[in-house]
Amino acid sequence: MKIKPVPDYTALFKKRYLGAYLLVLIIVVFGFFFRLDYYIVKPSRAVELKQLIEVQDADSDDLGSFYLVTVSQQSAVPFSFIYGLLHPYIDIKPASSVIPENMDEEEYRNLLVENMAESRLMAQVVALRRAGYEIDVISEGIEVAGFLEDAPAETFLMEGDRLLEVDDTIVVLASEVPIIVQNRQVGDTVHLKLLRNHRLIELDIPTGSNPEDPELPFLGIYIRTLPWQADIPITIDMDTGRISGPSAGMMFTLEILNQLVDEDLTAGQRIAGTGTIDFAGNIGRIGGVAQKVVAAERTGADYFLVPEGNYELAQKTARKIDVVSVNSLDDALNFLSTIQEKE
């Protein structure tokens, strides 16, 4: 009589347990570390500007605060992609709509850092001029740095082209160009005057529909300001840390101006906002407005200043904050004067 050996259930259990463990490990590693060809954009934080900006001999009696608001933009992995699909305030964007095809991520981030540096200096010039100072600006021009996927301008422009005029308006800084283009309708042409290989060229380029906002015209180009400088007569320290991009221009301007003048522009309120600004004080539309509204509400801000072109989405997103549409620095200051009168 043969006796069958008793199976080693402990060893079988260990093998199955090990297999399950490895499967879970593979899923976790894939879910958290495998980068997809997408970016997720989510609310980040609101930053009190008086903590970042210090103007020489500033008026320090202001009771309220201005805030810039930020978004977090990260490469998507499977888990964050799924979470973004389910979350009402997270956007998912194809990488091709974020980073030009000829740039890597580091070059793109460096471009955003350049945009922030330009935004800081632009705000100083605009605020000081509003306060009565005469400021001279010298620039080497604006250079085409790259194109987004299916960019309307890609068949007309080349990397390295230097833009001189947009719709017969002389442009000095990169942040001025989208503000001018956004005054058009989708499909309208934009007249550009530029230098290419030392030759003066004039082109009429049709605008396309911005992937982030189908009603917003754009050329699909990334541009950078070549070296420029402004004669700033007083010391203005701006410590923006790792914050990048051009969209805080309006709020920088308001904070600097608030420190320059005697009255309290905030009227004791907490005022958040977003929008680019140009030398004429025009306010330009930005991306990520829904996420910025959420960030502003989380910090308890009373008002949110937003470019007119972003107003509809901002108003739709807001739950408790008062959203105010502005087209220019004058609009923002006029609104602030109304809340000062209420105090």
C-alpha cells in the first residue's frame, strides 16, 4: 500500500501569496510611476502678496491683502489620470497642448520661469508709471521659441523669428502678444511684422481655436522676450520662489501700487485675482481659471478679479466668492474704489 505524500500547503500558500504580492507591486509601480502623455492641472494655493513684495518706503498701513493664485501642473500617471477624470476641479490636457513639440519639459519650465521674471518687471513698470514715475524700457525684441501641435502659425513662422509689431502695434515683451491676439475672433487674421535672418517680413496669419477655450483665438506659438531692461528708480524686492508663468501680472501691479500710494486699495478686504498685464494696462486671459477660483475660495478671499474672457467659467465655478470681471487696470481700480466707498 502506497501512502501519498501530504501536499505542502504552507509552500503552496507562500507561492500564491508571493504571486499576488508581485502582482499588486506591479500595479502600484505602474499606477504611480508610469508617465502618460498627459498633464493634470489642479488647484494649488493662494499667496498673500505683501509677504512676497516689498517696495522701498512703502505705505505699510493697509489692512487688507491682495493674493495671487496658483495651479499645480504635473505629468499624469495612471492613478492620477483616473482621479482627474472623476474630480470636478482637475483638468487633463494632452502633453502636445502644453509643451511645444521641439521642447523638452525642462526647456518648457525654463520658459515659464522667464515669463515670471518678465511679469514681475512688467508689473513694476506699469505700477510706477501709474504712480507718476517716468520709466524707460529697452528690449532686444521677442523671439518665436516653438509651436504647439496643429498651431495655426506653424506654416507661416519659423523658430528664431523676431516679432516687431502685432496688428500695427509695436510689441516689446512676449506677454503683450497674446493680449492683442485675444482681441480678435477665432478665424480672424493677425498682421505681423517681423525680422527673419535680418530681413523685414510682413505676414497675415489666421487665428485658430484655443484647445483650452474654443472661443479664444490663438496662434499656437511659444514666444520669449530677448534681454530687456527698465530703469526702475526705487527698490522693489519680489520673492516669488518657485512660482512661474505670466498670469500674476495684474495682481503684482495692484500690490506694488498699493504700497506706493497712501490709500488702502484693498479697503481692508482679501482680494485674489489672476490675469496678465501689458504696458497699456490691458488685462489678458489666462488658463486654469477654475482651479484658481477654488484656490481663492479655500483661502477665504472675499473677491476674485478675473479677465473678462475668463469670467463665465470663473462665475460658474465660484460657490461663495464674488467674481469681478476686468478688462484693464482701470477696471480693477474702479472696482476697488467702489468697495472703498462702502467702508
